[in-house]
Amino acid sequence: MATPPTTVTAPDAAVSTAAVPEPAIALDQEPVVTFDDVLAARERLAPHLPPTPLLRSTTLGRLSGTALWLKAEHLQRTGSFKARGALNAVLQLSPAQRARGLVTLSAGNHGQALAWAASLVGARCVVFVPATAVPTKVAAIRSHGAETRFAPSMVELFAEMEAHRAAQGLHFVAPFGDPAIVAGQGTAGLELVEQCPDVEQVVVCVGGGGLISGVALAVKGLRPGVRVVGVEPEGADVVGRSLAAGRCLSMGQMTTIADGLAAPFAAPLCQRVIADNVDDLVTVTDDELVEALRLILERAKQLVEPAGAAAVAALLTGKAGVAQGAATVATLSGGNVDLGRLKGLL
């Protein structure tokens, strides 16, 4: 059995219909992101980020009834796929925006990625994190020269960040619901199709939806017939709830060990892309995440954080609904796990 999950937001109503926080920078029209944007992001990122490997796992494939490959995004710079989107966004900033400095909110992985990207261009970066954030992720953010500020939980995070942004005149870089972020994450999808041309199904972890939005755009753009499945933690499924409701919701309480997937609200841009391009969305329990993490470590010899095991968990449980023997790619989205916490999980 898994260790008791960590509550990552305040214990009030589980789902809120209150207005979802909007980006601090007003837009004249609804943002959109296209397959061409993903292609442009690949050209932009190529000098800085080499492709991550695609690893064959015969044992996990046998256990899931698939011909399985693992897209090793936990081996990306800063330990997760987030480096793709963050750098794509930073490289498109105007000189004035860079001079003002950057601000974001994050459970840890986006914060690390943005801090790293900001350091490449010499921009100030401030990252708001919940008090429950994994200490090693906070330390990694600071190691790239960024400032960290804390809020009591993910629920209060956006309001406190927005107040600081307004007071300091900083430029907000969203963790998932931004065209540049989605396009950057989509480069992982371009790579996996090129690395596995015969892929039939792609299974992707889902937090706020930036990764699956980008990957789905890329995969469907290259191979329209490939089935794309998203996987959320059972205790932090704001994307699925929002799709079912037909509007973006925010989560008042999230209880999951997968802090990297505990997005406090859904983003309109990601919801639109997911609705148009993702074939199915499923949830997994914390116990299933832990079992997948253990098997990935034991059989594939790869160390991931709980969030990074979500796609494999959906395959091992059969929840992904993957056809028997299908050529399948699952994302290992992040590897920033605290070693003390890992001991408890294992």
C-alpha cells in the first residue's frame, strides 16, 4: 500500500465553480496554438535542448499487454518536460518583458524550468510555490538564481502571485495555459513520433494540461489516426471535471502524492485543445501511481517522481484502454523526487 497522500491545497470545497484565474496580461483575443506553432518551437529550441531518448521496456510492455516505449522526459534539462515550454516562452519575450523580470506559480517543476530559462537570458525570476512544495524542488529553483515566495496552499497561490506581479511590474509566464508553453511541450510529441514511426497509441500524464495539449497537437498533426489518452490523479482531476462540466473549474482541495500533477485550476486554451484532440481521459489512484513508480524503477531502471509514473500506471491497470499488442508510447514526465519521500513510498 502507498504511504498516506500529501494534501496539497486547503481543505475546503473539493471543486469550485468560481471564476478561474486569468493570465495577468490581458489579451485582445482568445489565444490559440497550432501544429505550426509546435514546429516553430522545435526550431527555436533545437540549439538548446537535444531530444530525450525513447526507451523500450519489454517487461512493462508484457505487463500492460502492449509493445511499450517510454518517452524519457525525466531526463530533460531541469528534470522534466517543463524545460521545453518555459524556454520556448522565454525566447519569445520582448526586451522590455525580460527587463521587467518574470513571475510564475508552480508546485516545483515549472518553477525550476522557468528559473533555468530566465538564467539563460539574464532575467530576474520570482516563483510562487505552496508551503507544501517538495524541498528539493524549491532548492533547485533557487539554484538557478530565482527567488521563491510561499503561499499557504495552491488555492491562495494565484492571488498572492498576482498581487506581487502587479506591485513589481513583472511579466507572468503561465505554467500551462499559454500558447508558447503548449507549443514548447508539443516538441516532445514530434520527437516521439519520429523515434517510433509506427506508434498507435500515446499515453500522457495530465496536470493542468499543457503537456497533453502540445503532445496531442503534434501527434495528431503527424499521425491523425494515433489514439491519445490522458491520465490524471484521482485526487486532482480538474481537467476531466472541467471537460464534463463544459467550463473551466478550480479545485478547492487536492489530495495526491503526485504534486507535479496537482493543478489548482483548468485553463481555457488547454481545455479547447484537449477536447478537440484527446481521445480519452482517465484517472489513477495514489496506490496505482506508487506501484507503477516501483516497477519503472525495478524493471526499467528509471527513477521518476509519482507524477512521472501516471501514464504507466494507467497502462498497467488497463485503464488506458489500449489495444492488445499495440505500439504504445508512455511519457515519463518528471524525475524530481525527494529522496526522503521516495524511501517512504518504496
